[in-house]
Amino acid sequence: MVSAVFHSPLAVPAADTPVRIAAADAPKTIAASAAAAGAKAEKPSQKAARTPRDWRGFWQRVLPPFFGIALLVVIWQIVSVATGGSIPTPKDTAAQAVSVFSDPFYRNGPNDQGVGWNVLSSLQRVAMGFGLAALVGIPVGFAIGRFAFLSRMCNPLISLLRPVSPLAWLPIGLLVFKGANPAAIWTIFICSIWPMIINTAVGVQRVPQDYMNVARVLNLSEWKIVSKILFPAVLPYMLTGVRLAVGTAWLVIVAAEMLTGGVGIGFWVWDEWNNLNVKNIIIAIFVIGIVGLLLEYALIKLATAFTFEEVKS
């Protein structure tokens, strides 16, 4: 009995152990609770500290184009009233545009197709003529810029032929190719090649001489010089020439198709003029402008992606 009374106090420390552990962890628990409470207290202050969004930049980008388009519509309306209705009003043209674009890909015969087919046909001719010009013009530009003898030989020819109107080459194309479609592609080719040759040659000539000296010291082959040194340095110039060439090609194809006929946005404009449908002519003008704008925007984005600015120390 005495032994039981003597050993009974041994159970007391075991019961007190959790109490001591909890007491030891109490500061951590209090600190965590305080941190959580502080975080909750900081949230309203953080929300209050946020600066309001600056809408001035947004309106400066949106309002000027809006006012420019509104000014165009107002002038258009005034001209329509002043001409006694010979020029359709913006409202009548918009109604006609809804009718035209409700079915842009209809086919009622070789000379009666929707505006969508006409745009695609024009883009196809531009792509073919422009692609051939790129295959020829870019290598020729590299060669002219790389070798002084070729530069002195070709510069007079380029200066002589570049100012010639692209449409002056159309009869030559009709004579040689005996067809309207290849003649139009030839016209696109001859008007697109000059910007690519000139810009590529200028880019090669502006490559720092130190790069070429290093290539000479390393005894690099001509292919290595072109692919590793010249091409990365000339790429921005080359893309600028491509952008100018595409813009010129899109301008020329409309005029060429007016003369050659067939399917195309230029032929569509001329055909609507023969039908005295001025509304469709105005719609075609906007279509030509929008397609040209999209081509220009895409090539500007492409040129920006491959243009690297030097970091100034």
C-alpha cells in the first residue's frame, strides 16, 4: 500500500508534459496569429494605396482615329449632297456593303463572282510575282553590295529602269507571255524587284568593316560570310525592302487588272464602272485600302520582330 502511494506521483510529470509543450509553442502560435491579423489589416490599406488607372493614354489612342474617320464621313456626306447624289451617301454605301459582304464568295459565271474571290485572285497574283521578285532580287542585292565591280556595273541599269512606270512593262508581258494572267504577274515582278535589290545592297554595304576583317582573319568561306555575318546584319534592310515591294505590288495589281480583265479586285472595279454601280466602286476602294493596310501591318510586325537595337553603354 505504501509502495502504491510512493509511486503514484510518477504519473504527474507525464500528465504535465503536454502542458509544458503547449506552453513552449504558445509564443509561435501568438506570433502566427499576429502575422495573420497584420496581413488582414494590410489588405485594405493595399487596396487603398492602388493608384487609379490612367485613361489618358487610352483616349489619346482611340479618339484621334475616331475623329479622323468621322471627318471623312462628314466630308463624304457634303460632297454627296453637293454633287446632287451622283456620289452615294455613306448611309447608302453602308447598306450596299452589307449586301455585298453577305455573300462574298458567290459564283454566277467567270465574270460574275463575289468580292471575296476577286480579292483572293489579286492576292494570288501578288504572291506569285512578289515571290519571284524575292527569289531574284535578294540574291542580286547581296551580290551587288558584296562586290564593288557588280555594284558599278548594275547601278546605271537600276537607275535607268527603276523610274519606269510598272504599267509600261505590261505590254511587254502581253507580247512575251501571250496571256493576261502571266502578264500581270510579270508586272508585279518588275515593280517589286527594285526595292528589294536596292535595300539589300545598301544593307550589305553598311556592314561594319571590322566584321569583314574578322572573317578574313578566320579565313571563312563566302557561304559562311553570307550566312553568319551578312544575313543577320542585312535582315532589317531586307525586310524594309520587302515591305516597300509588297505595298508597290498591291498598288500596281489593281491598275494592271483594270487593263487585262479577268478575275481580280481591279477588274471588279472596272466592271462596276461599266455597270455604273458607284456604290460598289467605293466599297472596292475601301477593300483595297484595308487589304493593303493589313499587308503593311503584318510586314511591319515581322520587321520589328527581327530588328535589334544596339544597347548603349
